[in-house]
Amino acid sequence: MRELVIILADFFLREAEGDSPQARAALTRARFGPARSVRGGWRDWLARRERREDLGLADPAAVVAAALGRPPQVSPWLVTPLHLLAGMKTVHVPMNACLTLTPSESRALALEFTALFGADGLTLQAIGPSGFLLHGLEAEGAETIEPARLLGGTLDEGLPRGPGSRRLRQVMTEMDLWLHELPLNRAREARNEPRINTLWLWGGGQSLRDALHRSAPSEGWAAVHAEDAWVTAFGQLSGIAVHALPRDATSLLAKSASAGAAPAADGAVCVIVPCAAQGLAVLDAAWIQPAIEAVRGGVLRGVSIVGNDRCVTLAAGDQWRFWRPTRDVLAALAEGVG
């Protein structure tokens, strides 16, 4: 492995800056290079590096649908189950709002949804633990926000806007009422698990000008590791195998070392790591610290850390650039913001 790229898919500076001084003090420090903006977010950045700009520009839901072999007649929507908290004046989106369902829960929810809403032409398709695809909803032009951008904030900050948003909000309200009495929610409560009180629709609304096609892989990535429906679809359309996410960077580096002289062993490896639910300190210990130590020890030539729409790098020679201050990854990503 020549380079390790760590994408913190649900990392945003707003919520991370609230970490306590004690938590910040425990973060690994290094002489990171200057931060730079990631145009279009991490999906567009990942796609451009693989020379699949079309996948970065298309709606995320359209990419997933194309990989599943369902050319949409109507723009599909990604659906993420959320657990929200009602406040006195607003609805809060906690850091652990995004729920992961078991395969049986996903199947049950999709079947019950389609049985009720199918008469209106709406069907729900399970696409793994990260959520669903909603087919049949005409709401072209509606502007939505992916749920990761709402974590730590309030719901009214991200309600759909623009043309088509009225229909989108109507369907979301109807789904909220349906979820209130859903047997699946009663079963989750009996297990002391959070209720699904919202199905958040996002990632659609834009008509495709050209169909998304499959291509042979370029030399952009030797391997990609993730547990994300869009990344899986990106890999299928780009000819890249998407592997399960390892436990941490140490296990990934050990596996890479055991690959010996395999051609992929000298390429760039990308991991897409969710971090909102576990916190930056845990993430630092599992991924960032081992990666930095691997660069310092000559195991890696460099590591790049993408905090959704910001990126910093650390190359082997950076440790000798004494004029650069040592910073934790949060301070490095925040450089130049404000």
C-alpha cells in the first residue's frame, strides 16, 4: 500500500468543534500539510479520482439505482431511518440519529411500506443497513440535505426546499404518521432500542441527462473499503471491488503487508469510515494515529484525511518541516475556515 486515504463520511466541523478540551488533548498531533477544500464533497472527490466524474455529479440515489439495474422512470430517493428528539420549540437531530437496521427489520419495513403506499405508486427497496431506495415519488427539483449534515443540529435547518419540496414534505409527514404505530417500532421499544420516528428522504430530485454506465477500473484506487450503499454502487459501476471495512488501520496495514508483492499492494487504498456515533477520539485511536505512525515509520508514503468537504495530507517528509505547527486532525481540517 503506497497511500492510505481515510474519508470521514459524516464528519462536519460544526459538531466536532464541540469536543471537550480533554478529548481534544488526547488526539494525535502531526505536521499536516495545508488544508484544502473538497469540491462537491467526498463522493465527488472519490469519483473524480477514479475518472468517473459522472458518478460524482449525479444524484446519489440515481447512482445506487443504476448499480441495481433499475434505470429510473422517476428520480429515486435515498431513505435513511432516523431517531429524532422533540424539544420544547424544535426537533433535535442527535449525533446517533442515523439508525442501522438488521436485514430482517429492513425487509419488514419495506414490505409494510409498499403494502400501504403501493397504491400511490410508491415502493421501498432495502439496500443494506444504511437505508432504502424510494421509487415512484415525483418531486423533481426538491433540494435536500443528507442526514449527516444535520447531526448535532435541528430538523428545521434541513427541511426540503425548492420546486417539488411540497410533495416531498407531504410524503415524509405521511410516513411519520405511519411509523408511529408500526409494529417494528413496538418491537424495538421492547428491546430498549430507539424508535424509527422519521424516514429522511434525500439524494434525489435531479433528472439524469445520460444513463450511467459501467466502466473498467482506472488506476485511481487499488482497493476501497466501506459499508455504504453509494460506495458499493460506485464500485460496481467503476469496476472496483468494495471490501468490508476493517476494524481499524492496524488490521488494514497488517493485511496489506501480508499481500506481499501483489500488484494492488503498491496502490492507494481508500477507507470510508463513519465517525459521528463514535466520536473523534475513538476514531483517532483506531484510524488516524496508526496511519500517522505508519507514515513516520516509512510503511506508508502518505496519508490523506478527508473530513467530508475538507482534506489534509501528511507525507513522509512532512515530519521534518519544522516551520509547520503540530496539530490534531480537527485543527488541521479547520484551517482557513471562518
